Amino acid sequence: MRPDQIEIRQIRMRLRDPFETSFGVTEERHVILVSVRADGVTGFGEVTAAEGPFFSHESYETAWHVLSDYIIPWSLGQALGSPDDFLAMVSPIRGHAMAKAALETALWDLRSRREGRPLWKMLGGTRDEIDCGVSIGIQKSPELLLERVAEALAAGYRRIKLKIRPGQDTEVLEQVRQNWPDFPLMADANSAYTLSDSAHLAGLDRFGLMMLEQPLHWEDIIDHATLQRQMSTPICLDESIHSADDARKAIDIGACRIVNIKLGRVGGHASARKVHDCCRDRGIPVWCGGMLETGIGRAHNIALSGLENFSLPGDVSASRRYWETDIVEPEITVSPRGTISQSGEPGIGYAIRQDLVEDRTERYRRFSV
């Protein structure tokens, strides 16, 4: 395929409820959408970078710059036999995985639409239904936290993830466990602790967590290996894993027993599949993490989660959990059993609400051959 037109646009989406982590509070998202056209067919992708450089060095502003000035000019009119060819072409650009992933995932969508195949099948997926979990941010009161958990359980979600940070961890987990002693529960620290907190973190073992996600530094695997030896709770790595090579090293030194795969963080579907395969071959389960995506990014997550080793419920929840109105149709829904069925339609399987996209657009640029 030879892309003849690529568009990027920045849209603004307000969350139904503020989402708080150890990084801060998010009330609205500035999202960069990417569309790529070849032979009259268009594919769609999404930049998952946040508003500031807190989860990673990337933000939506850096992604706009790198896409506009480097990635898109290099891609227009180039013969790309597969999305893998795209990654080889942009390999001189160090980092900026989320900017690369936006166009790479759009190319996957384009390719699967051209071939008339669902994206999840083109990726090699075997799961026609995926298990869904939900991520609950730090709440303003214990009462509100318990209310949010109860709502998620009533909606059928199969796993609850609680955001924690120093001073808001043990009490939070105690409150939830007192009410739901056996439900699958995990905690996500977003790198808020250091190895000096190891005794305190080991104390979280008593809550019977599925996993503790990224408790230490966002680039670390050495200290995580030390901490894992002191805990029975499996450590899950997120921010530390950018490639299959990172996963291999972390697993081989015992830094984790679970890996969270985020499309933007690893640079797109091709890299995500390599991380998946590396973990599968070493007996390490994976799950798909979320970044408060619109329906476009969420649809890509659903497709990725069809791969065989995505054996744990991911953060792939319903559109209505975050948005009053999503920009895809039909909106993404979760069954009462806490699952999402894969679409049988070509590509990501969802149509784009162009009217809503244009209404929410704050910046737009088109590149043509």
C-alpha cells in the first residue's frame, strides 16, 4: 500500500468523571487522531499520550510535532508492503513510540479494511470474546470509592484495579477487601514508591491481590526484581516495558510475573505482538492496559486482546464508563458477564462518528501526495 493522504486532528473530550492517579487529576483529554488513506480506503489510529509528560516523556503536543515534521512526511507516497515496513522506515527516530503507534495502528486498520478482514483476526487473534476489567482512580472519600467499586461489579467487570499512592494504599485496599474479600483485585502504583518502601509494599500481600502494577521507578527492572523476591504478590510491569527485549530482560531476572501491554507505550501492534510472544514463550501472562482512549484507540485494544496470551482481564471497558458520547458507532459495550465480543466487520470493526469528530476538533492538518 502507498499512503496518498494522511490527516491529523486534535480533538477535546471531557471525561464523565475526573480520573486521579499518583500523577494528578485528568478531567478532559486532548487526543490526536490519525487517518491514513490509500487506494480510496481509510484507516484510523489514535495517539494515546497524555496532556503532560508524566506517564512518559511524550504528550499530545510532542506527538503532533513528531508526526507533522517527521513521521508523516517520511510516510506519504512510500510503498509499504506491511506495517512492519513502516516501523523500519521510522526507526531512525528515537523514542516517540506513541506518535509512531498512532500511524502504525492506522496502517493496520487500513490494511485489514482493504482485505475485508477483522483486524483481530489479521493480528492472529484466537479470542472472539475478551474479559474486561476496570480501573478506578483515587477517590475523594472512602464512601465514593466503595460506590465506584459497587457500580463496576454491578456492570459485570471481572477485575477491579485500584490506583494507589503513598498514604492512600493500605486503607484503600482494606476498605474494599472488607466488602469484597474474594473478588479479583489489583493495585496500580504508577511508580509512586521506591525500594525503601519494600517492607510496606510486602505488607500488601495480606490483601490477596492479583498483582501490584509498577510500584517502583518507571524505567527500572533491577529494583523490581529485588522487590519481587520479598513479595508473594505478583509484580506487573507497565512503564518499564517498551519492547520484547525489555520484557525478556525483566522476566529473565525475575522483575515481574505479569506484563501489561499498552499499544502506545510499545509503538503499535507489531511491537505489541512481539512482547506478547516473548511473554507467552516464558509462561508470563499479559493483559491490555488503557490510556483513557476514545473508541478508536479502545477498538485497537480490543483487537489486540484477541491474541492467545491475553489471559487476564484488561482495562478495556465500555465507552460510557468514560464518555457521555464516544466518537465511534456502535459505542463499545460490555456484556453483563464482563466481556466484549470481537467485531466481524473489517478493520477495527467500528464506524467513525465524523460529525462528532469535526465538532470536537481544535486543530487539523492534511498531508497529501
